[in-house]
Amino acid sequence: MNALYNIAVRLYDLGIRAAALRNDKAARIRDGRRLTFPTLASALEPGRRYVWIHAASLGEFEQGRPLIERIRRESPHTGIILTFFSPSGYEVRKNYRGADIVCYLPADTPRLARRFVETIRPVAAIFVKYEFWGNLLCELRRLEIPTYLISAIFRPKQIFFKPWGSQFRRMLRCFTRIYVQDEASRRLLCGIGYRDVTVAGDTRFDRVTDILNTTVEMPEVERFVAPAAFTLIAGSSWPADEDRYIGWFNSAPESTRLIIAPHEFDDARIASLRTRPKGGAVTLSELEAGRDPGEARCLIIDCFGKLASLYRYADAALIGGGFGAGIHNINEAAVYGLPVIFGPRHDKFKEASDLIECGGGFCYTGREALDTILQSLSTDASTRAEAGRAAGEYVRSQLGATDRIWNDSIAPLLDSDIDSDAKKRHSRR
């Protein structure tokens, strides 16, 4: 990479170290990166081949997870190295059993990039959705390691398509193949001369369908919502979302129930949040401990990892993030056949526009618009059912991205291992 890029990377790394003195997230990145090479030194098995999969954070991990699990299932002798950039991914999945090694991605300096790639020497590298680290990509290309970008989506405003984006366009050419979500992304890449691109779809649809088929029952939640005529779940909720939907809930009929799953929380946030709904609130931990919810009509989820199973207990879902950096995973709710509601910052998410178009999704920009949407969904069963049906059918229509990527690129690389395992299974019959 050129000098300007390398200077920017070093300044960014220095910024993280400086911020770590007062910011917990930055401190976790700094401390986690310090453990990357010691972790590799102790965990890498000499002679074993590895696939390296990189996800920026938890959302991207969930996109990559179907492919990780396919590799584990079809080629169990192949090791899997999973790296994260963000603590929100690493802290939740650092003990993920689907990977052999989980660690932070090192800073993308020329020295560290070369050391990292030469240390792991993967048979393939897979980046999820949008992670472009120039020195790491150059090292992978130098060593002729097949490198793929999956579930990618491109927009005209991105730097790749600007006159001054030549340095970033060169990064794209380090990928052996890019698997994009839609035809519009393919056309954008072809427009700048990149031809090694396939429209495969989004692996998140495969993932949420897997979750649907293995959902965990929660009898305490089922009893809590049993008296309700209408239950709204607010998934990955932020304060900006709560400022809008809690007002609606407080004026809704007594037969309405609300489930709030905050995107991030601590004891202070939970304590503050439970005072806002009319009649107070009860937490999931309290229900699981046997507490009677009394008159509370609001349930606050005070633990991680259960949201995907909670959607089954709702009639409609409001997904947070639409008044911040962008909406969170709406497919997790849509797969249950729920109408999904979200804020205006959804332009980076193709599925949001698709769901609006098919009638399964609703965007709101303020309290008045949200009240109108929720009034319709909560009082008109036929409208709600039709919107839910459209959402569920949309998810089902998008399945298959994992199979396409696997058959096209990953399976051929691991053929000898896959064939060996198949012979072993056959011989045991």
C-alpha cells in the first residue's frame, strides 16, 4: 500500500491507544490485539491447514456463520481461524466452538500484516460484507492465497467509485472473487473494471432460517404475553428508538404487551429503562427466578443471546438503530413472519428496501408516523397477517447464498478433505 495509507493506519492505531486511556471499547481493542500473536503461537497446530474468516463485528459474524458451520460439517479436519475488529463481536464469540482459534485482527501495518499472514498461512481467506485492509489483502495476494469477500453490497457513494479512489480499487483486485448480494452491486463493480464477481445473495437469510429451526422455547415469556391482544418486541433497542415507541405503548390498551431487548446495557441503563413504561417493567432474569410480574406489561431482556428466539412471542417487531449508525438485523424478526418496523437510516441494507416494497416492512421518521403504523398493526389483524406473510415469504425467497459460495469456491479448495471424510462415513455403514 502507498505511504498515505500506511500513515493513516498508524495514526488510527495510535488513536485507539490514546482513546484506550479513557474508553473501554478502545482499551479492549488495544489489549486484545496484544494477545493475537501469543494466541496463535499457542493454538496453531503444525501441519494443519486453516481457513481464515474475518468479521468486523457480531453482525458480520452472523453473516459468516453459515459458511463457518458448513466448513466444520463438511471438512472437520480443516482448522478455522476467526478474527474480529470490534469488541462487540469478539467478547460475545471469543469462546465460539465453531472456530479453532478466535482472536483480534492486528493493526494493518505492513509489518504486522506480513507477520500475521505468514504465521497462519491459510488455504483460503474469507472477509465478510465490508472489510478492506490493504496490507493484509496485499500479503494474501503475494502468497497467492485464495481470498473472498462474501455477502458484499456496494453503493455509488463509496470511495471505490470516486475519481480519487484508485488506491481502494486496487484493494478489490486482491480478492479472488467477490460475492455480492445484488445485481446493482455487480454492475457497480463491472463499471470500474472488476469482473470476478458473482451475485450470490446474503448468507444472513440462511443464518436466520437456521435459528428459526433451532429456536429455544421460553415458557416464562410465553406466560407473560399470553393475556395480550398485541405484543410488540423492540429488538436491539437504543434510547432514540425508545423515545418514540414507549410513548405509543403508554397510551395503548391494557391488553398490549411490550418486550424491550436493549442493544447495549448495564445496570444503570436497565434501572432507568424499567421506569419508563406505564405500570413499570419486569426483567427476564426476574421472570426466570419466579417473580410474579404483577401489573407490569413490559418485559426487559437483561441478558444477551436470546433475542433471536424471543421474536416468536411477538406480533410485530420494531428494530433499533434507525436513528443512529443504521438498523440492526431485521431478518431475525422477518423470518418468523412478523411485520418489521425501523427508522430512516436503512439505506445500507438492501433487505429493508425490499421488505418495504413487498409490504412486510415499515419505515418511520417520527412519533406520529410510528403511531399510525402501530395503530394499524395492533388493531387490524388482517393487515398484520398480510404484512407478516409478505415478510416471511421474502426471507424464504432469498435462501441459498451459502450453498452458492460453498459450491463455487470453498468446496473445491477442500475437496481432498471432504472426499476423505465421505469415504470414512461410507465405510462405517
